[in-house]
Amino acid sequence: MIVANINLYINLGGDLYYMKNQIMLEAEKLQEELTAWRRGLHQIPEIGLALPETVAFVTEKLREMGIPYTVYEDSSNIMACIGQGDTCYMIRGDMDALPIVEQSQESFAATNGCMHACGHDMHTAMMLGAAKLIKAHESELHGVAKLFFQSGEETFAGAKALIAAGAMENPHVDAALALHVFSQKPLGTLGGHTNPCAGVYGFRIKLTGKGVHGSSPEDGIDPINTAVHIHQGLQELVAREISGFDEVALTIGKFHAGNAANIIPETAEMEGTLRVFNPDIRRRMIRRIHEITEGIAAAYRTKAEIETLSDVPPMVCDADELAWSRKVIREVDDSLTVDAFHAMGSEDFACYSELVPTAFYMIGAGVDNPDERLPQHNPKIRFNEKVLPIGAAVYASAVLKKLGKQS
């Protein structure tokens, strides 16, 4: 029997009992260390694929634990490996922040103009905690645990970079798990689904016309007029070409043209995002975005260029892997509850889900007072650090259960 999976009954007083496995008990003893790691990471937020300070922090901790790792210098990704064998299970935590000026009023708030407003500092600390727990039980492994400390999730580039670098091979990853803190979900809850996150197609449309004085529009080609018609046409794609039973969102969130009221500008730019769960609808919508843009631009004598800014598939988790991981969560602490999570947000963990069976959960990290819970990406957001040992224990227990030697 694997020692890590022995369940212990904890008396809460009276007749109320619940079970925690040995890993959860060990993780709870790490609360102070996990919190210190999280706060240290919170003060050095970095964005995209360039995370030098974050990489230095994580690799220092891995060295102290005696865990071998690989740093992919071109992307600031880190892969750590524990154990030996042909079977391989992967857990992932993202490390990048957002270009947001922090207003949380936390004593450890970042001051460099960036912020961990999505909780990726929490993820990194959980992963380091999981690494410490797994390393302590390495003798119980029959296979390799791969720990991906990933950059560039917010830009949807980090997972693709790891895959392109061959991190999913040698040995081949057989299955994977990821957790993501959720600031509006209470502590002790997790949310999973076979389709937890939508796919994203981000795009920029650049329109080039002919700039002239505003008093003589007939002498020019107005890219603003063209852009307005394209915007209207794109909204009508959802209104008139998508069934009310499907889930699609198409938003133009950025529009820029001109610098003066009396000048028709030479160019206009707009940027948008498409979110959709159905891969077939996603392909059709991308095709129609191009057709509408090019057709309207041609009608108004405007040159149109479309640039892809992000392209991540919908996340499709494996039903069997989800069912298995729910049992693991229950073994970690049977006071934890798992419900459904299905939202239009996107996650580049979906890139791994295209390759191997995966499970993905949003884990409650709301502060104790529900009135003070703010949404992700808010400059004033705060997270409940009591979730750190829970996340570390779920990760480590999943690894030990998946790769554990049988008695």
C-alpha cells in the first residue's frame, strides 16, 4: 500500500469527522513556507515569455529540493522531473503575470507595473509545494512525474512553446492535470467539466484607405467608415448565423483611427476575440470573419489585412480522467466539494488536452468575506492563501496515485 494514500479521520468536535490523506496532512505543515513563496513571487511579476526573476526563484527552490530541471531559455519555461520509468504523468502551473498596476493594498503588493491578478503566483507556489511532497515520496513512484512551470499562459504562447520544445516526450506524457485558482469561488470547492474553457481566436484587422482633409471626403477612402461596417457585419455573424443553442462570443475590444477631427486618416485598426466551445463552429466562424472583412473592405475600396494574435482550441477534458481525478480529490480531503465549471474564458492548457487525456479544475481561492471577492484580472484582487496546501496536496496525490507502485 502507498503510505501517501492512507486516509486519517480528523475530529472536528462532536460527531463530525472528515478524512484527509497523509499528503494533505504533510501539505498543511507547509502552509507558512508556501505562503512565503507565494508572496515572494507576487512581488516579482513578469509577463509573456520573458520571466528571468521568476525562473531564478523557481530553479533555486528546485535545486534546494534536489530535483533535476530543464530551463527553456527562449521561453522561460521550466520542466522538472521526479522518478524514473516509461510511464509519465504531468502537472502544470503557469507563472506569468499581467500588465496591470496593482491596487490590492496587500503588504506584499507588486510595484513594477505588473501584477499577478490571475493568481499564477499561487499556481507556482502550489507546484513548488507539490514538488517538495512528491520528492519526499519519490521511492513510491513507478514512473516519471513531469512538472511544467509554464510561462506565457496569458498570451497563449507558453504551452505551445513547451510542446514545440519536445517537453511532452522522453518519456511521453500519458495524462495531465492542472489547477487554476478562482477568486470568486469559496475555499474548499473545485469546479471541473469536460468543456471547462472556450477556445480563443484573437485577431487584428488593419484597414488602409486614403487620407484627406475632412472637408472633402470624396477625394479619399475612409477606413473608419469601412471599419464601422465590418464591426457591424461581425456582430451579425453571431446574431444571424449562430444557433441560440450554441455558445459563441465575438467581441471587438479595441478600435483606433485618426488623430484629428478634421482629417480622414490613412489607416484604422481594430482588434477582437472569438470564444467558442465547438471546434466545427470555431472553424466556420474564423472563415466567416475573414470573408466578412475582405468582402466589406473590397466594397469600400479599402485594403484589409488580418493578423492572428492568438489561436487556442477549446479545452476538451477526458471524461475518464475527470472521474479518476475526482476520486483523488475526495481522498485528499473528503470535505472538498467538486461541482461544474463551464465558462467562456480560455486557457492554453487546452493545447495539452489535444494531445493527451487531461483533467482541469478551477479551485476556490476566494477571500473569507464574500463581499470582498473580486473577479480575476482586477487590480484590487486578493486571494485566499489557505488554498495553497490544498492545491499542492491535490497535485502530489494525483501523481502518487497515478504512478504509485502496487503492493
